[in-house]
Amino acid sequence: MAESSDSYRKWLGLPEAQRPPTHYQLLGLSTGESDRDVINAAVIRQSGCVRNCQSGKFADDATRRLNEIAAARTCLLNPQQRTACDRTLKPTVEMRPAAILLKCRFW
């Protein structure tokens, strides 16, 4: 499936301006979040939204998003990796955790 389905927006509520999303944006977290429980809860929430579309014509796109979510989890749960990742972020990058406020989006 081509990226034109815009799974970032439709499934995860990420606006086009947040492409590619940071790990924090992908998980719907505030930049700098380090609480393991909060990160794991975000992974479960975002993965659940994507899994709803994992079969059928959106399977390839869903697999890509699930792999990105897994990579974000791995990075943010490792203090050294998170620090290195945080250094690459622009100082103004911040996202209100909109994904928490939005219900899972799928069609």
C-alpha cells in the first residue's frame, strides 16, 4: 500500500507537519517523557490503533507503523539511546499528547 493512505493522520492523529514524526510524536507523548509506564502505555495504545487496520489492503502500511512504534519504544526505554535521540531534536519540537485525546482513527 502506498503511503498516500496517510496512516499517520488517519490512525494516529498526526498532522502532516509532523513528518517524519519523532518517537515522542509517534507515541503521542510530550517530548522528553522518560517514565517507563507512560511509554509502555503509549506503545500499547498506539499499537492497538494500528492493529485494527493490520489486515486487508492496509496490511503493509500497518506493519510499517508497528515497526516504527516498536523502534520508538526501544529507543525511549533505553536511557542512552533516548539521550542521543533527544540531542537530534529541534529545541522547539513539542507535541501535546493529542493521541490521548483522540480515539483511534481507522476506516
